Amino acid sequence: MAITFSYESIGDWLQVTATWTSDASGDASDTTARIVGSLVKATTIPDGTAIPTDNYDITLTDDEGIDILDPCAQSLADRSNVAAQAIYCIFSGTSEPVATYPAVADAVTVTVANAGDSKAGVLKLLFRGALAGTST
């Protein structure tokens, strides 16, 4: 089915809220406006009525189809169907976490998979940045 996006600028921060409803195959996908900044935090909130299938997945890809969260220590795979969950998008690969966040200068495609027929939820993405063409 569809994803509806809303955007809120808060100082140097941009919160993108993606409200989604899955289709009969359990999927939903759509693309944000162009964002310029660094993705810091992602929060998933399952709907309390149209409860998604447990362990549903969300991916975030850029204009080239590259998974934005690929170098990060955590992903949006296997999300809870009853509890809100958050990840901080910190790069992995070292013995110590480093506060380096994925840079974005593209529209972001949000894809929900394996959620079940006509299920729903919310994804909140917190960027240090802005929509392209706007200033903070």
C-alpha cells in the first residue's frame, strides 16, 4: 500500500515521520523528499490495532539503491510487533563505537517487508540536517 511522510524541522534537526500500511503481500514502499544531513536515530512504532507480523523488516536506501544502514552496528530488521524500538545509526567495524552517522544527500526510499496483510506502523527518522533547498 502506501507510506505517508511528514517533515518537522527542529533547529538543526529534521524529523521525518513515515506512517505506513502494508499491502496484501505485507510490503509498503515510498520515497521521501531529498534530505541533506546525517541519519542519527530511527524509531519504529507498531500500530496498536493493525498489528504487524512480529520480526517485520524495514530498509532505507538512497537514490542508487544502497542500504544507508549497511555500515551501521544495527539495522531495522526483525522489528517488534508490540513494542516501540529505537536504534542509533552508529558505524560499526571497530572495537569502540564511533559517533559517525550515515551521510545522506538523496531522497530516501523506505521499504517495509514481511509485515502482514493491511498492517500498519510508524517509522521516525532523526537527521542532523534539512530538506534540500531549505535552511535550518
